Amino acid sequence: MGKAAKSTRKFKASGQLKKTIEIRKKAQAHKKKIESRRGAKGKNKPAPVNSEDGTDNEEEGEPQQENGKKGGKSAKGMSVDDFLGADFMDEDGDDDEADGSDADDDEDLEDIPDDQSFASVDDLEDEGQAHMFELSKLAEQDPEFYKYLQENDRELLEFDPEGADQEDEGEDEDEEMGDAEDEKLPVLTLKLLRSWQKLLIEQRSLKVLRKLLIAFRSAARTEDEDQGAVWSIDNAEVYSKLVSTALRYTPVVLEHHAPYKTLANGKFKPPTQTTKQKTLSKLVLSYFYNIIHVLSQLTDNDTLTLAITESAKLLPYVITSRKAVKLYLKKCLELWSTADDHVRIAAFSAIRRLASSSDDSIMDMVLKGTYLELVRSCKSTTAHKLPFINLMKNCAAELFCIDHASSYQLAFGYIRQLAIHLRNSMKNKTKEAYKQVYNWQYVHCVDFWTLVLSKACNAQTFAERGGEESELKALVYPLVQVSLGAMKLVSNSRTYPFHIHISRSMLHLTQHTRTFIPLSPYLVPILTGTLSSSSKPKSSTLRPLEFDTNIRAPSQYLKTKVYTEGLVEEACFVLAEWLSSPSIQGSVAFPEIVVPVVVALRKGLKTAKSKSKGAGGKETGIVKNLVERIEESSRWVEQARKGLTFGPGKMGDVEAWEAEVKVANSPLGKYVGVQRKAREKKSRLVEKARKGEDEILDE
């Protein structure tokens, strides 16, 4: 059939030929209809569109009559317009219908190659002004046809044939147009990538950026044969360099040409909708979809971290596309819950960046997705998963504390769900109903909301908000009621680990919000019940039960000495921490508060001694030591409040006195400090053993 320019062959190989032929034919038919309606051949005749070489085409009818025969014109030297006419391919062009131009942008961007959809980016460079001027002349001379092209064929208006010719400079245009050559793509090299990097840094060139992102799509969509790849990448080093170059340089160029606003509260707004921004938006959105696709393919943690970190910088440019935001959030949440530590942190930073959008609906989407991903990730808890779950809870708590007002409605709804589960279990009183509460998800949800409220309602946040109470403070009471009700639901030796977990969460809340939460009625029975056991604990070779990773004691541990000792030790430590918290130990009424606790514990110790088959010496020794520290702290407070001239009715003076109490200096505070250090040392030893490191901890 002859020879054709390489730009023509590349366009044919892109997969968009048939679609563009149909669109061009529609445009030509519409133009003929306009001419026939006007009826004038001279003064009202529309100006012809310039061809590639800058000369005017002949009248519309004559060339078509001359070249209407199949194969009547050689393909050699064809312009893009002549080739798009495709009279020699009429039998092929009738098979497919052209898609409507009003299709959703997000759907199109995932299917149309960037080199065909976003050629208009080149026109944003200074050297493309001549082409824009020619289009403006068309708008003046034939506004009706120009309006039609704007509505139905905007890609043709923005197509720059000169840019395609520049890419082919110095290449042989006399190569034969064989089928094998049509499929052969240019190979991307490191030298070419370095030249692109130089132009991007020195000139912030949008034309080079477009080429870079087209190459990035070729790398990202290598498995998609219908995407019309433009570059061939056959080297792992080139692939890695291309990915890192696109990720690092794209935000820099976009920030130069379309800067976005960052508000005083840290939130960001999308860039101003200018002509340049509208032209760039499709290219950026397509690139963003490619990044999301690449995130599923990358296996190297460093590259994955880089991709997440750099893609987060593009969020202001794609925040208006709800579909892109949802896909990106879903992928980041997946990495946040399953990847390695560095990738998890990078994914959370991206989620945090997304939550900084000024769009409130985006914030709701982020908070819901984060909480649900957390709930899904903590169905089970092991020594290996527990650090990751704690990391996720702390990260999610930070998100919920960004905007207290926005978080209130979601927090209220999710705490209400916990209350509904508890109510159903209290009504049905069956084994299956109890499992709705006595499970790891319930424990971690209670602990998570404890972290949120502790962070939102502490003294530091109160000062940062200018003395204004947080909207989330109203949720402290319902959360405490739900938690205490869960501990009341079932109370036996096997469920005591669950009670200790909930008590720890409540302890954290009372320490940070100075809220009085009565935990002694739930912890003291664990101690007294164990001390007054009618049967002697059985000796066992079982290893000590890990209370951090168990909410229900296995049946083989029940009534064993190793479980009894561990249970008493855990309950005593939690009770001591509660009594030494600022809201209890720092209270002027501490001696009166601890009277019921001391009386109950002393009674339990007396019962244990009177029974020959009672608890062993270690359990009674731990409880007795705690009782002595409590009584010493009681006398310490009595000594400190001697000589006070105000009564309980003067709350201002009472609060001022309590604020000056140094809780850490009390006997109970010192006791808890020593116990905490011993537990931390033991925890480090266990962690070393778990990781296979030295099992002996250096002193």
C-alpha cells in the first residue's frame, strides 16, 4: 500500500483509529449540513481547517471525489487528517460505533491511552500558542461548527500534529509499513529519562511531563494489551528509574503550574479552576489511577513507601473525583492494616492527608473506612498481631481527634452499636448472645473509643481549645456505662481476663480525663474470690497465661496454681494503678474512698488463712503488700490535709488543693512505679524471646 510517516503508523497502533474515524466522519457530515443549510458558496463559506503542513485544504467536496476510490491515493506522505479520513478502510470503520463524548470522565481515563486523550497538555507550553491561535480563528469564522467540536469532539480541537512530528525528527520515514513494524515500540532508556529529568527541573516543562506520564502508564499497564502502550520497557533498572522519576517529579511540576491553597487550620483546597488547571486535571487524574494500579503490583517496601508518600501530594488535584478518592482510600487502608511498619506509617500519612481536605464528606468517608478497617483487623489477637493492632488504634484515634464536631456523630453511632450488642446479650442470656460481647472486636472497640476520648478530653487539649470543652466529652458517660455493663454480664473465673482488659481501658480514661470511674467493685471480687477458693489450686506444668492476648482462660488453666497467681498479680496491679491515679490518689477524700477496698481485701486475706485448702502464700503475699501500701497512702493524705481551713462545700479551694498533690510521691505511687518497671523488664524479655534474640536481658 506504500509507505506512511511513523507518526501515522504510531497513531494507527494506538487502538484509537476506528473511534476517531467515526468521530471525524460525524464532524464532516455536520459541516456539510451547515454548508448546505447556508446555501452560499462565497461570502458565508467557512474557512477550511489548516492541515499539518500549515497550508489550507481544498474545498471539501473535490478531494473526496478524486480520492474516493479505494487505494486511489498512496499512503506515503499522508497527513493525519488524510489518514483519519480512512476512505480506504470503509469496510473496517462500519463495525464499531463511536462512544458518546458525554461519558463519565473517571471511566474514560482508565481505558483511553494518555497519549491520545491528553495531547492538549502540550499546548500549555509557550511554543504551542500558534496552534491555539489557529483554533481561535476557526471560532470566529465558524462559531457553530466550533461549538459542535467543543461539545462532541474536544480531543480533535486539542490535537497537536506538530508535536507528533517533532518526536520523529532524525528518524527514517521510509521504513516499510509491515505488520511487525506496527507493533514494535520505541525502547525507553536511562539516557532519555535523564534528559527528561533535566527539563523537568530546569523548565518545569509540561510537554516533558506528559511524555513521562505516558511512559509511566506503559510501565503500570504492561499486562493490559488493550491500553495501547507507547514505550517498551525491557530493563528492571529503567522500570525502577521511571517509576521513581514520575513519582518524585510530577508533584514538583504541578505545584509550579497549578498551586493549591493550604488554610490556617491545616486543611487544603483544590487549585483554582483556570484553563490550565482544567487541561491538566485529566492528565493528573489518569496518572493517579495508574499509581493506584501500581500500588497493587509493587513488592519492594522502599518503592511502595515512595509511591504512597508522593501520591499523597497529588490529592489536592484529584480530590474532586469521588471515585479516585474511594479507590485510593481503599488501597491505603489495605496497606495500613497488612503491610510492614514503614509502609503502614506511609499509608496512614496518606490517609491523614486525605482527611485534611476541606470537604467534610471526604472526612466522613475517611473516618468510617478507618474504623471499619480497624474492626476487621482485630477479630483475633496474638502476640505477633497485638503491636500492629495497637498501632492502628493510636493512628485511628488521631484521625478522630482532628475535628471533634465531625467525629461526634460517628462516635455516637458506633458506641451505640456496642450498647445494642450488650442489651441483646442481657435479654437473651444464651451462649451465642454472650459471644456478641465477649470477643476481641468488642474489647478493642471499647479500648479504641477510650483512646479517642482520652486524647480529646485531656487537660492539654482543653488548653489548646482555649478552655472550651470537646464535643466528644459527652460520650464519656455512655462509654463507661457500656463498659461496666459488659463486665457485669458474665462474672466467673474463666471471664476474668475480659474484665481485666475492660478495666485497663477504663483506667486509661480516668487517668487522662480525671473522671471518677468506680472500678473497685469489679476488681476486688476477683481477688477475694480467688483468695477464698474452697479448693487448693492444682499444680501444673503449663506456662503462665498471657493476659494481653487472652480474654477467656482456656479450660486447662482453670483452678491451676499458675493461673491463680497470674490472675491475682494482674488484678492487684490494675487496682493499684486505679487507686494511684490523679482522680483517686489526688483526691482530698482518698482515705474515705479506700475504706471499702481495704475492708474487703482484709476479709479475703483472713478467709484464706483460716482455710487449710486456701490460696497459697504468693497470692496472699501480693494482696497483703497492696493493702499495706493503700493504708500508708491513706495516712499520707490525712497528714497532707491537716490544717485545712475550707470545707467540702468550697469546690474551688478543693480543686486547687488537689491540683498541687504530687501523686507519684505517695507510697502507693512509688509502689506502682516499681511494679511498672518490673513488668516492662519482663515484657522486654518476652519480646526478645519471641523474636529469637538473646533470652537473657542485660542488667
